[in-house]
Amino acid sequence: MGDVDASEGKADEGKTPEGKSSRRPDPKLLELLVCPLTKTALDYDAAAQELISPAARLAYPIRDGIPIMLPDEARKLPD
């Protein structure tokens, strides 16, 4: 009696409505990162938790505050 599951009610904590992590990457890290294909600057989309490469037309996901800079993991942007 009185036992409470510590994980109860925390499954969605720190998630956006789309289920993505809302943990923000280190701003200094974002300044250093460039697109691995074009070597150009990236734009941070906080709502989508993605780093956008306008030059490559790709959106690199950010998972748990960690940018996934693999072209195979990136989402292709519409023209």
C-alpha cells in the first residue's frame, strides 16, 4: 500500500504534441554544426526538432537533444 510507480505519468514528459523530444540542443553546438553534404549553415526548427539544410533540402532530426547528422536519417524537404 502506498507504492507509486515512479514512471507513472511521465511517459509524455518532455515531449512535443507530435511525440518528439523537446530537449533543446546546446546552442554552442548548433553554431558549430554544418550540413555534412554541403558544409553550409543549418537552421534550427524548435517546433519540429530538426536542423534544416536549405542548400541540401534536408531536415536532420534531433532526438533527445542530439542532432542526428546522417543524410540517410534526414527528411527530404519539398521543393
